[in-house]
Amino acid sequence: MKTQGLNLFIVDDNEFMVTALRGYLDKRFGLDLNISIFYTGESALEKVDQDTNIVILDYYLEGENGNEVLKSIKKINPKTEVIMFSSNENIGIAIDAFRNGATDYVVKGEKSWKKITSLVYGIITYPVRILVREFGISKYIAMFLITFVLMGVAVCLALKFIP
């Protein structure tokens, strides 16, 4: 039984940046994220499936177009949240990314990792925000309810599969 959190892929051909970003996100989210790194869009696409929750995707991959990789990710799993991560500030590229299904477009720079952290946190806490907004309950009660339901599912699965 899988105990780790959401599956997050970092796709960038800059090895130093990928390793540093992974460490940064690991420190902030710990077991809430299962982080995998890829240096090409092609290698990431081989692993994208229905369990891929978040992809941080560089627009400029060597020999590949980030928007084409984005389209392929969305074909495989339309529910995957894709954060386009680029050094290009061209608004046209950002608009194309949104048209192709990107959740957000973050320009690499001084505050970009904080922006990515904020976006990932928003994706992780989305169920709590929905309960708070739709039912008007406090966020603590929403977190309790989600934890209660998840524990119930875990117990049911354990009873079903453990003799």
C-alpha cells in the first residue's frame, strides 16, 4: 500500500537546477510529495500516468518544445497539474501554455521557487479549500474530515488485503 503523498515530476535539462529545486521542495513538503526528476520530456512522458499529480515543466528542453510535452502530458492524464517553468518572459508563450492546459506559468528568477512552493501548496490543500468554501466549515474540521475518511479507506483496504 502506497503511503507517500502526491506524485510530482520535475522536468528540466539543467541538472543543477533540478537537484536544487527537488531539495527545496523536499524540505518544505517532506512526505506530502513523491518527487521524481527527468532531464528530457521524452523520459518524463514514459512515466506519466493516471497517478501523476503535478509536473513542473521547463519550456526550453534541449531539442524539445515544452508546449508539445505539455500537450502530451494532458493527453495521458488531463487531471495532471502542469506548472510551466521558463526563463522566457514572452507573454505569447505563457498564453500558449495556458491554452494547452498549464495550471500556471512561472518565470525563473529570484522569487520563482517561492511561487512554485505556493502553487504546489495550493494543489495539495485543494480538497480542504473546497470543503471550506462549499460547506462553510472551518479548515480544521475539513482537515479532520479528510483525515478521517482517508484513515477509513486505509483500514478498509487493510482488512480486505491482509488475512
